[in-house]
Amino acid sequence: MLRLSASAKINLSLRVLGRREDGYHILDSLVAFADIGDRLFLKKADTTAFEVTGPFAVSADDDNSVKRAHAALQAHIGRALPCHMVLEKNLPVAAGLGGGSADAAAALRGLAHLFELDAGMLTPLAQSLGADVPVCLDSAPAMMRGIGHDVERLADLPPMDIVLVNPRQALATAEVFAALSLDKQGQATPPPVFDTAAVVLDFVKCQGNDLQAVAYQLVPDIAACLAALKESGFAHSAMSGSGASCFGLCAPGSGRTMAARYRTLREKDWVVSGRLIGAGDTKIDKAD
């Protein structure tokens, strides 16, 4: 049995620089991952089977990024890869945390390992499965640009705890981008060397998230989540991706305490604490 972590993807910053003629938006985003997320269990079998468990489980018969990744890999190599796949869905759906993309990336990594396939084929396959899937192939900090396929891995990020919150409302990425008004083209910002937490915080505060104001209009509770994060005393808080999830950054070891503060203000929200995954923490898959 192979156990894989599909870590939550957090857009610590997200700028929308323009829109291509084909409708895709051009992004410039500092992406990090947390030791929070879904889990995928893979095992060779005589026939393929797929199950979904966990607090945010949906029907295994529904369209799913894990099944799409499995099908794409089979089609690419021209043979069947029979296995038993169990997805433990711990992240809310349509939440701006890249859950489906991380699941697809974990499936590609795991299947390649399980069936001893060339890992070099995974990046183009990831690109075909979704804009966020390539950055999720390796759960390490990166600058993500273009439509998401231009991934520049960073040496590391300093240790920080993170608290993820969600008002338990789904928000479709397409809906947010459709409501976004672009007045002018922007330019990507060369990232500094993120050697201290202060540098990271200064950068993300300056960059912001260009989708945040639009998402407020669609899900007003996002503003309430951010207000509660600010009142809780986080060093920085913002919306991740297209929402509706938000995050708060804090000192290492303080995440649980800060999460408890937040819960006193919004007790019905989904709230979970963890830490950012550094470049040295990317080998998080295990085989039994």
C-alpha cells in the first residue's frame, strides 16, 4: 500500500496580470503548501476500484481528479494500471486550496512509483489535467506564473505556522474570474530571497490577492473570516486562491493557540492548524 499526502496549496499572494486571447488569466503567485490536506492510498489490484472517504467525501461515481489522472496516465502509456484507490477527502471542495489539483498530482506521483514508470512524463500530463496540477507535483514553495504552468521552485521558506479557515461555503474559481474586471496589464515581480519570515510577510502584504475583493461580493462571509483572523492577532491573513478559504500566518508552534482564538469568534467555520512545508519536507510519501 502506498500512502500519499495531497497537501493544501496556499496562494500566499496572487496577482492577475492580464488575460490571454483564449480566456486564460495570467498569474503571478507565491505558492506554499501546508502539512494539511487530503490523503490518497494506492495498491495494485486485479481490477481498478475507487473509493472516497473523509469529512468532505463526495460520491465515488462523480467526476474526480484522481480518476482523471489515472485515466490520463493509462492513455499516455497505452496500457491498464489496475489498482485500488482510496481518497481521504479532508479539505473542503471548491475552497481555493487546490484540493482537486493536489489529489491529481498525488495520483500521478503514486501511480508512477507503484508501476515503476518514468517520472519525466508527469509534468506534461499534469499540465493537461489543470492549471494548478503542475505546481502540486512537488509540494514545495514556488512562484507560479502564466496560466499556472510556469513554476519556479524556491530554495525554501522560513518556518511558519498556518491556520486555514473556511465559512463552509463553496466558491467556483470560474465564477470569481468571470466577475473580475481587468483595467490594465501588469508585470511580474521578481521575488526576493525569502530568508526570514519578515521578508515573506512584507512581500505577501505588498502583493495581496487580486481576487479577494471580487470574492467578497460573491461570498460576503469571506470578509467576516478575514476580520476574525485579524482580531485573533495573526501576523498576516488573506484569502487563498479564488476563495472562499482564508489563512493566517503566525510564529512556529503557535498555530493551535491562534486557531482556538479564531474559533471563539466563528465557531461554525472549518478551522485547522498546521505548518508550511519547506523544500526539505517534500518527501512525504510512504509505502507499507
